Amino acid sequence: MLNTGPMAQINPSILSADFARLAEEARAVDGADWLHVDVMDNHFVPNLTLGLPVVESLHKATDTPLDCHLMIEAPDRWAPQYAEAGAGSVTFHVEAAAAPIRLAREIRAQGARASMALRPATPIEPYEDLLPELDMLLVMTVEPGFGGQAFLDIMLPKIRRTRQLIDRHGLQMWLQVDGGVSAETIERCAEAGADVFVAGSAVYNADDPAAAVAALRRQAEEAAARA
């Protein structure tokens, strides 16, 4: 497993990349902390993206570790297989998991970081006791399913409450945000307590994706220092 890493981590989402050139697109964001891979099954969310074979291929094509976000039904069955396929971090949705504690332990047993995601309407408080089982918690700042959506400002208080819970328990846990993260919104997320940022179109629509990653990280770290 990886260590705690820098104060702010930027994970470009390949959902916004050119799927016909994924290996090149992965290399275009050299300097990123992780490569964020959105897996959708057209059941848990109304979209279909990619699955295990693509993750296996990407793992061979890039040295950047893979952060797989599973927006799928039955993650209890599938999530450990993504760790086996080479993902360094595997995120399941608590709304879809039958046994989230057991699942988190299975992911960790495969050598990956275990992460749990919450949809915008899902509160963090009922899952406080699960936090020690996790390496990261993902607060969705849009409804999962499609890239390019507008950031939901109403998620900022939830990010703050989640950070407070993590700190109260003294956990070395990452807090990730995903959805509408850009130069316009990343500082608010960092000030609220997030330290891992998934950015799709803000990176891949830039003229220089690697420079966009560095600029976003700088913004987030400066905002966190002010907070």
C-alpha cells in the first residue's frame, strides 16, 4: 500500500479522456498522483463505461497507480477482482454494498486501499463506525453516472462533517471529492477538508493536461494551508 502522499492529491478521471487512446491519455498526465477509473454497469447508474479487462490493460500501460471507482451493483462480488487486476485503490458505493466491512477487508487483503463512496443524498453519520475499516472516503459532489456535471455546493457542509469525523477518530484516512472539480471549485473543497481531488474535464480539456494537474494541486495546497 502507498503512504499518505502529498497534502493534496490530483486524480485525473479517464472518463474525460479519449477512450481510443487510453494508454497515451494516461501518459499525458504524468505527475498525477493516481489515475481515476470510473466503472459503471448501467444498473447502479444509467451509464456504461469499462470493466476489468481495461483496468488490467491500463495497469500494464502506466506507472501511475489506478484508483477504481465502482459505480456498480454487487460490488461485494466484483470489487476484490479489481484489486487483483492491479488497482491500487478500489472504491465501492455503500448504497450498493451488502456487507461493507467485510468488503473493505477483502479489498485490503488483496493489497489495495479500501474506499467507500457516498452519493450526494447519503449522509456520512450512519457510517461513522465503519471509518476505521477504510483508507479513503469519497464524497460525491455530483450525482454519479456522467462526467462534466456542475459541482454541487450543497455538498461542502458534508465534506466538513466528514473531515471532522475522521479527525475525531484520529484516522490517517484520505477524503476524496469527485464531480465538477475544477480551478473554480477545488479551493472550496480543500478548505472544507478534502485532500484527494478527482478532476476530469478540468484536466483532459486543458491544452496541457500535466500542467493542469500541477496547477490544481497548487491551488488545493494553498487553500488547505489557508484553512
